[in-house]
Amino acid sequence: MKTYQKVLIGTCTSVALGIYGVTRYFFNVAFERKTLEKFPRLGKGTPWESEIEVGREWIKAHAVPVGTINSFDGIKLSGYYIEADNAQRTMIMCHGWRGNWERDFAGIAKWFHKNGCNLLFIDQRAHGFSQGKYITFGLYERLDCVSWCNWLNKVYKPKSIYLYGVSMGASTVLMAAGTDGLPYNVKGIIADSGFTSPYDILNHTSWNIARIPEHPFMDALSLMMRKRVGVGLHAFSVSDAMKNCETPILLIHGKDDGFVPYSMSIENYNASTNDTSLLLIDGANHCLSYYVDRKNYTKTVKKFIKDIEKDYKKKDNE
């Protein structure tokens, strides 16, 4: 074999191994449960850090385990419940990537509870006490969300359900909105800091953090995802969900979000063909809109719910 052929083969092999190594590392960080440790806490180093801790303690003191349900693919999913006096509705709360319900809902949970909402907190798959080896950025979590809705209707029989999610949880509830089997009594969806699709957020993050080009990296990551998890990154998106969504939606995003750009919520808004509202909060980083402008945040959420329930009451009286 000629020298230049050996050099070419060696170079191609080195490039292929390099791509595989980068892809494998990124896959571990993004998807695998075993790499959960030491990710930044919500609000750490902000003026709201102590308030978040107080909120976490309130949730922990009131939340009651409800046991587990079976997912569509046979893993056990764990949930927790806080009942409100004279509740008018139940909120299913979906936390974000590498997050947990205690921290991610430390601010808003007590406000929802005071305003007549039962709260069902869920451990997303591969988080907390839920089983699962891989996180799927909403691709399987959206199906888990539908399962929780069905379980809630069977066990607690609420008159109405609202889905509330932050970050990956926001995209989870948005994708659930266009998923077959979502119960009729899911009356509204509130998505704070959601992304457009698993592919888009992983491509954005890899470029933002390490300047990794989309091709061939995302192609390799998608292939690895299909082989290891059983689903591709293009399998579903918020845009796909919006085509079949008939549920009113409220999108919320901080305009200083350094993790999920607020342009993604604008894209989700533009993709919607249904009753959808968009609230953008100046000066708010990722999932901190409630803390930065809680007056506007809670006013908008309250109006969103009130308008939905007013419409349903009108229909009931017709």
C-alpha cells in the first residue's frame, strides 16, 4: 500500500474515532441517568436562592408519595401529591432536564396551591425515584405525561387537569398536547422556557458550549440515540404536536435565557394553529421568569386559567 493511502486511511480513522468520542461523551452527558451529578441548581447565586430553598422545604413538607405507575415501555414512574382545600383543578407538574420537582417548582407551587390547585409532581423518567436509563428530551416523557393524566383520572377523578412544565418539562407537556390518548379534561397547558425539539436544543447546546458543528455530529448523535434508546431525535417535535393540538396553551420565556433561547418559544407560538398566548419576561434567565416578574407572571397565568374555565362554564350552560 502506498504511503499516501496509509496516511489517508489513518486520517479517516482518526477523524471517525474523534467523532465517535465526542458523540459518546455528549450522549453520556445529555441522555444517561448515571451522569446526573453536580449540575447547577436553579437560582444558585441569584437573589432568589434562599426563597427557592424555603419553597423546597414547603413542598417536601406537604408532598405525599402516590406510589408508581407503569410507563408504556414497562418502567416504574414515581409521583407525589399535594391536595388543596376546595380545589378547582389539578396541575401536573413536569420538571426539567437533570432537575427535580422540589427545586424547579419551589416558587410557583405554593401560589398554585393557594389558588385552588391540587398538585401532582412527577419524577421524569431517569430522574429521582422513577426508573429508566435514558432521558429522551420529551420524546418518551410526553407519553409518560399522558399516562399520568389517565392515572389521575382513574384515582382522583378531577374535573379538570392542567399541564405545567419548565424547560424540558415545558417541551414535554407541549409534545403531550399533540399525543394520542390525552384525556378530554386536560383543559390547558402552561410551558415555561420550552424548546422546539430535542434535535434543535441539542444542536444549539453543542454549538453554544463547544462550537461543535451540526454535521456530522448531530447525525452521529441521532444514530447513537436510535441504537441505544430506540427513538431518533427527529421522531417528534413541538411543531408536530401543534398540528393536532386543540388545547389552549400559554408559553412563557425569559428574554435573557442563556440555556434555551426565547426564540424557541416564539417558534412554538408561530407553529401553533390553536388558542395560544405568549408571555416574554425581560431580564429573566432560564426558568427564572416567575422570580423576576412574579406579578406579571401570576396575573397572566391566572387570566389564562380563568378564561378557559369561563369558556367551559359558558358551554355547560348552553
